[in-house]
Amino acid sequence: MRQQVLTELQAVSGSVELASKLNPADAKEQLRKAHAAQRAARLADSAAWLSTHEATLLDHFADGSEVVPSLIDPMVTPVRTPQDADLFRFATLQWSVPVSSGYGRRTRFLIRDRHNGKLMGIFALGDPVIAQGARDTAIGWDKANRNAKLYNVYDAFVLGAVEPYRQLLAGKLAALLTLSNEVRDFLSEKYANNKVGIHGDERVKDPTPVLITTSSALGRSSVYNRVTYDGSVMLHSVGFTKGFGHFQFSDQLFGQLLDFVRQDVLADPTAKVGSSKYGSGPNWRFRVIRTALKALDIPDDALNHNVKREVFLAPTAVGWDEYLRGERSDYVPYDLPVEKIGQYYRDRWAVGRAERRPGYQFWRKEEGRLTTHLADRQLVLGMPSGPVYGRVDLGSYSLAVGTAKRRITGRPSSGAKTQGTAFLSRLEGASFDITVADVQWDSGEREVFGYDPGATKPLSLLHERAPISVSPSGRFRNMSVLDLSVVRRRGTDVSAVPATPDSLADVLGFDLGTALDSLAEGIVGTRARLLKDKGPTGEQMCVVFDETDHVLPAVVWALTRPISLLRAINPDEPRPATPALQRRPPRSDELILDE
């Protein structure tokens, strides 16, 4: 048992330690990895439920083509029916960081777009933890005032948007909606006349939310920062948690620790751990884990996971802080109807974001299928398979990476007919849908090309033409290289010409070397500099990258072939955005080979 605990802790601490040394975007990816085991366990526990409900629940999610930013009309409804509860549960399972189940009072809400009836996001409000340093310091609470007024504080322990609305910054909308009149009135009515007791002070208290708190899941938050309404900041960052928690102990491990404590540590299995019985109070898990760690001779600081979460306070009334400190007896609630919040969100975020990052249009609700993450259980449960591909946002274009793996027959650049294994991706634009094939030929050659038999000119000229050859770098172990060139139309044909940094920047609008380094740690330079090539091709621009990577070759082909060709022919063709990896693709060995 001791070794099992140490193994799980080491797996989490490694990712957290690495995250502390990286830039914010890469750090968040490492923190997601730290939560991966817990998320995988929850998906596994939900496998049977998903096999029964997933197909129906996916219908409540939108394809990008169904979202019209200027017509988004959010409405908030509390979870009332079993179907609502299923939808809320399915939405929480979409997120890379498992959500908390909350404490005490718990009310869940769904956010739907009235325009199309689809789910936009969710949030849940519950009792806050009794003592929270950053919050209490910001309010100016002493212990007595905190115990007297804590019932007026709710914690948003679940808060966020679902795809494709997430790409339109609907997480900020969800945060604002927690402060809405409709939510405040619902909570006030739901908990009116309830008797509450904190430290023996049992009486009926005013349940009206005066303050909403929340905290980020992955360090500093980009969603909750700069949440405004009519020019006023609504969510205020007040510091960070100390990094204590128990997510690093998986649910399965916690269950084993609980049995260990009850059966082997305590003389009386019904005895209290600390000051409360098993199952009572928000600190129950802490007490169980601390008791187990002590018995296993593991330092108590194992509960310090070092993921410091940013704490935000969102007042719902004028005079909120004075009221919570007991300095005044009343407060004036803000007037924030859902309708006006929705209008503000459309004007402030949705419409402009859609114009700048139109890639949301390419999202397909099937990409939210979760049973694909449970491939090892599919044969047992009879689950349907679905896309597990990654996605790269290119602004007006979108690249789905790893849509399939297929055996094909063709002619590589050498000209000899052979077979090969193609790792397929899909490039989508407003007027085209191209399959991109990264092929490892049985002859040993590797190349990337695209085809769309139904395309009209000029893209039809790219059908199985203008391939990009990929070869071992020779100088770097386990690294491959491809030359950078840009296609040009010449009469009725197209050809590739060597690219220069200036020509690429002119076509794309951004520095490709910086973009590929950020995307997949690709190194851009001349063959002379990178490969010590002293021959006539020494000045050829190239990219050196991990030989197992399928993202970078597909992105390079997309940018330097169809997108560059369209922009060369039509100056009004939109520039691509700097490629951003929205979801990592599967490895080639994770895809089922289609013979």
C-alpha cells in the first residue's frame, strides 16, 4: 500500500514540477497530465453509463455550423429532471480536469442557446469551504463575522463552457451568469427558511448570494481574468491557494486507503477521524488520507500538490464587503438580468471573437464523444467508435489530425507503384474539405500530400500533387526533416518553389519558424545551418522535427499548399491564423488500421 501511494504521488509531482518551469500554455498542458489518471478513472467508472446515454446526449451539443454568434441568446435553467442531470454529468466528463462534487448546498445550472436549443455551458453553486485564506483576507473577515455571514457566500465549484461555444469565450459568459438576477432569485427561494448551523449557531439565515467565489483549475486563469460588464470588472483576483488538496490520490486509491484505515488502523471502524464521522464535512477526505499516511509512515506534506489555483471573488451587491464584515445590515443587489448579460456577451466577446478566430465553425459535436477514450472496453461494452482526432486551429481554416489510419496503394515520388500506411487528417475551409495523407510507403519513403477528388479549380490541381517529402535528418537521432517550399500555379499545373522566410511571412502573415517551434518544437533553418549540408541545397529552408510527429507535417502541407495557393490567386482569401493546437491527436499506434 505504501509503495502504491508513493508511485501515484510521484507521477503527479513530476508533471507539476515540470509545469513550474514552462511558459503558461505548456504548463497548463502538464497540469492536465497531472490530472489524467483521475480523469481516466472517472471515465472508466462511467463506461457503462456512457454506452447507454452518450448518443442521445450528443444531440444537445452544437456543431460549429449551427452557431450564429450575433444571434446567441443564453438562457439559464436549474437542473430539475434526470435528463438534465445526465446532460450536466456528460458535460463535466468532457473536461480534462475532473470537477468537484461540491459541499453542502449544491445547485446545478445549464446554459442553453435559445437560438438553436444547444448547450453552451454549465455551472454549479454550493457552500464554500469554511476557511480560505485569500478570500478571508480580501473580505477582511475575522472568525466571528465569517461564521455569521458565510451563508451569503456561494462557491462556483463547477463553471465553464462546452464546445464550440468555448472557442467564443463563453466561459466568461458562464461566469457572469452566476451573478444574474434569475440565479440569485432561484437560490434565495430554494434555501429560504432553512435552518443552518455553523459551530452550534443554528438558526434561519438569509440565503441570498452576496458573493460568489471560484478558483481556476490550472494555475493562473485566462478565462476569469478581465471578466467585465459595462466597463466594470466583475471577478476580482485576490491571490492563490496554497496548493493543498487530494486530487493526486485517485478515487480508486482513496477507496483502498479508506478500507485500510477502517480495517487496519482504527480499533473501532465507526470511530471519528479527527472531529467528524466518516462521510461528514468537506474535510473528510483530508482526514482519512492524513490518517492513512501517518500509518504508512509517509510525510503529511504529500497533501501539498503545489498546484496553486487562482482565487476570484465576484460580488453580487453594492456594500457586499461591509455587509459580510458586519459593518452594515443591508446591501443593494446588482440588477443583472440574463437577457442583458447575453446582449453584452454577444457585443463584447462572441461576435468579435468569431471574426478573429472563425475556426469554431469546423467543430463537430461528434468530437465530444467520450467512449472513444475507452477503446479497451469497447469490445466488452459494445460501445460505438468515433473520432478521437486532434485539432489545430488555423483561424479561417481548421485541421483535424489523425482522423484515420489506412493502407493505400500509390506511387511515391520515386515513381514505383507500392503500398503504404497513411495517417490521415482533414483540412477544412469555407469552400473546401481536403484529406491530408502522411504516408509511410513500404519502400521506405515518407511523404505528405492531399486530395479532394470533388474539388473545383484551382484546388483540383493539388489532387495527389505537390507532395512534401519527409526523410531522416541524418544528423539528429529520431528526427526527420522536410524542405519548405510554396506552391505556385503555372498555367494549368502547379509546382513547388523553394521558400524563404520573407516569402512565407508575406503569404501567411506570421513567422512560420516561431509558430512551428511553439506548435511541435520544430526547428526551422537552412539545411546548411541545421544539417551541415555543404552542397547546392545548403540554402534550402527546412524543418527538423520528431519523426513520430504527424501534426507538423500536416500543418506545413496545409499552409504551404492549398492555403498559399488560394492566397496567391485571390488576395481576398483570408490569411491563416498562427496554428494553435486545441486538442492533441492520437498516436499512430492508437488508431485502428483500416485495411
